[in-house]
Amino acid sequence: MRTTRTTMTFARPFILRGVDQVLPSGSHEVETDEELLEGVSFLAYRRVLTLLHLRPDGRPGGVTQTLVVDPGDLDAALQRDKAATAPLATAS
């Protein structure tokens, strides 16, 4: 088993499928657990759990909420956030 930790930063509050609340903007830790696949001739891992640790005010410390999330839904929410905050292209 291996665990990786990354940080995702959302500029705006966001939603995830299966979560019945609007989640706060800010930087949140994402923890992913993966297990080694046995019986293959190369090193390979399968994701078994993804946790999103929410900081209500977007800052370290204080109370956090932890949600089990689908990594695809989380990536899609981040892409929507980036698209919503990207500057509009202007024609020359």
C-alpha cells in the first residue's frame, strides 16, 4: 500500500457529485491510497481510496472535514474552477 498527498486549490466554492453541500474554496489536501497489483511483470498500482480534507476557511489548522470522493469528479470540479476563473481571450 502507498499513500500520496497533494494539494488542490479552488478559487471558488465548488460541488461534487454525491456531496449534498457546496464545498469551500481554498487549498485542500487530497490523500490517495493505492495498492500494489500482484502478478504483473511491471510495477503497477490500483487506486483504492481518495480522501478530500476540507479546511472550512482554506487555511491550515482548525477543524477539517474529510470526504471520500471519486478522483474523476474531483478533477472535473478543478477543471470547472479553472475555466470559470480563466481570463477571457480577446480578439486582436
